[in-house]
Amino acid sequence: MKFFNIRFATTLSIFLIAGAASAADVENLYGANPTLPEPQRGLLPNMTIPEPTPWGDQKPTVPDGYSITAIATDLKVPRQTLVLPNGDILVAEGKGGGNAPKPRPKDFIAGVIKSKGTTSIESGDRLTLLRDSDGDGTYENQTVFAENLNAPYGLALVDDDLFVANQDALVRFDYEEGQTQASGPPEVVTQLPSEINHHWTKALTASADGQFLYVGIGSNSNITERGMAAEVNRAEIWQIDAETGAHRPYATGVRNPTALAIQPETNQLWAVANERDELGPNLVPDYLTSVQEGGFYGWPYSYWGQNVDPRVQPQNPEKVEAAIAPDYSLGSHRAPLGLDFSTSAVGDEFAEGVFIGEHGSWNRADPVGYKVVFVPFSNGQPDGDPIDFATGFLTEDSKTRGRPVGVTVAPDGAVIIADDLSNVVWRVTREDS
């Protein structure tokens, strides 16, 4: 009976959404000035997750002149990675979330459908260290650096302090270059909002001087359906003093800031964010943006600047008037979860810009995302359409072999990709390097 109900609900969603679009109808929504369609609303949104399928002897496709290798397999939900000064790679493994009180029927249905695109492997709640001892590109040593964490996600190293953003707290480990295991339990720097935890991931990066840490905290709902009381301290990017743990909102109205990075040339904070659902297959664009101190980015009252979301009551015209439009649209429902700036060592057309891991859609009939893209920059700003960098996660028959999450650019130009469906960490390198 449960199987029948799920199939029936999924079929209903196809018929009840107004004007559901096929892949051929999708407009190009990339860049600084996307053309936004009219909202499309129905009783249920389109909800599709590609069926998982194993890689077998396949691997992701990368551009000519580059090669890709699985450097770690059989992990426990790898989410983000950090390249340490000696070349070791730390992998944060785990999945979090909370229990929403009295979920709506469509929340239940969406949860069942989204669960199809997640691994059945138990959450690792740990950091794993990968080491290539002889520099041949094979990471033959794989050890547990720290365990018994709580859905670790964001990672940052400042001198000899290793910071980890668990779903409920920012913590710190002492770190000595070359160590393979933490010397003791972590110290709590500051507690992070974790009640309900509809969006549980806590993105993390450090300021260029190491004085501050920035943590992304997602909303507790799609669009305030749990009430505004549940959104206190949510949909924000916090600035945290690395020494004292004192914190303040650095930016607000960011629905789900899932990855943060500092631009090397300018020390500017950038973020990718997952925008709201249930307004149709082509709304609302997920985005890449520089983050202005004190800036408000619209959620929940408006999207892409000052486009009012009528579902939010009461409305707030003053907030809408203050809303900042993001710098760059990635297209709708791509679910970006990874972000890092490139370097000249990556080479070719990928030397200046950012890599973004797109976890992939669920709120549309035709899947999108499921790849790593490169957004080129010029004069410090995005300039041009995204370029596919690692694809093949989504098959031609709309099954999925993997789902990219974190992306990290190593000093040697290698691009490290965490795949939390196949539980693999991939490494992309230039073939002449």
C-alpha cells in the first residue's frame, strides 16, 4: 500500500503543477541578468530523482587534456574536502538533518522521492585523511582523523587550528602538519542553530587573515511554512571571531548558503546558494554571489532582488526594497553544494574563475545539475556561461551514478570532487602535469 501511495502521489505531481515544462522549454537562465519566467504553482510540484546506478567501469567525463581518478572509495557520505599544507586531503563525511514537527503531506512525499537520490550508507560523522606518500597520484593511506562528530560539513585550516562546522556547532582541533589522527577531542568555538535543521549543512571558510570564520546557515523551511519563529538566526551567513567565538550576522536573507570561499586577489567572500522551490521548473535560480557585509538577499520576501514571493505573509515591502540581486544565476534547481576558486595551475580555460559542484535537482520533471561546472571570471567578476568540467554523473537514460558536492582546488592544480552518492572522492589533473 505504501508503494502504491508513493507512485500515486508522484503521478499526481505531474498533472497538478501548472504548465510543467520539458527540457526543451528551459530558458537559459545563466548570468547576471536572467530572464525570469512567471511563477507556476500547483497542488504538488514536479518531483523527480534519477534512479541510482553504479559506476561499474565508467567514471566521470572531463575535458580533453585532463584525467580523472577515484582516489578514495567506500567512504561514508563524503561532503567537503580540505587540502592540507603537506598535500594530505581531509574528507568530511556525514549527513544530518532534524525531525520537522507535523510534516505536511507534500513534505512527506518530497522526502520519500528525495531519499531515492541519497546513499544507503550510514553517516560517517567523521573526518578521513587521505595521503599520497610517494607523490604518484595514488592515495594509498586512508585513516580516520577524527570520529564521533555530528554531521561535519565545512572545513577550514588557520595556522595550527583546524575548524570543522558540525551541524550543531563550530569546533576546533589542534593540528600539526603531517599528523594522521587528531590529538584529542575538539573544542567548541560556538554553537550553531540546529533545531529542526531543515537545511542542516553548515558551510565554512576563513577570512584571508584568519581572524574570522564565516558559516552558512540555511533556512528551516522552503518558504516559512513553519512560521517565522522557526527562522530566527536562519538563512544567514555568520561572521565568527576565531579566537572568542563571538558571532554576528554578516549577511541575511540567503535561503541556503551551501558553500563559501574567499577570492584570493580581493579577499572578498563569495557564496553559492540554493533558492526556493515550488514556483515551477525554471524558478528560482540558484546563484553564485559576492557577499556584501550587512547585505540582505531577499529570502523569504523576494527572490532575485525585488521579485516578490506572494506566498510569504505578512509581506514586508521595506525588506523587499533593500534586497540585493545576486551576481550570477546558475539556473534553477541545480543545488550547488561546492565552491572553490581556481588557480593558474589548473590551466587552460579553467585558470580564472570558480568550480561549482552541482548536486542536482529534485523539484522538476527533467533532471538538471549532477555535474561540476566552471564559471569563468574576468576582472574579478563572473564573465560567461558555465563550462562543463566533470559530467557523466547523470546518464543518457536519466539515471545517476553520482552526485557532486564539495570541490577543492589543490595547490598543484588538481581539482578534488566529493561524490556523496557513490561515496567516492575524485581527483582531476592535467595530463601534462
